[in-house]
Amino acid sequence: MRVEYDARADMAYICLVDGIAPGEAVRQVPAEDDTAILDHDVHGRLLGIEVFSAGRRLHPELLAGAERIDREPLPPSRS
């Protein structure tokens, strides 16, 4: 399991498998309370969960260990 967190958007993605290939998540199902979207593969298996308002919905320890995807990339180094 891997967790990615974008603090600017306050969204997290919990990836339940090692990696999700482009096009593998073929069905997105909103949670009944619209707090998340569940990504499924063609066989109906759950691949990942996109969580809205993650800062208040997920445990702080989970977010502290998440891969941050909201950081600006480093500028290219000059040789």
C-alpha cells in the first residue's frame, strides 16, 4: 500500500496495489457520502481510493508518512 498526499488540494490517494497502469482503473465509484472515489479494475477489484478533504478525514500519522506530490519540482541543474 502506498499513500500520496497533495496538501494544496487537500487530497490523498491510497494505492492498494504496487502500481496502477494507465487505463487499468476502468470504473470510478463515488462513496455514498461523496468523501472519496473508489477505483476498480475490469474485474471489479479495488485498486485505490481517492480521499477528499484528506487532512481532516485521515489519521495524521498516515499523512505524515505519505509521499508528497504537491511540492514544486527542482529546477534542472546546470552543468
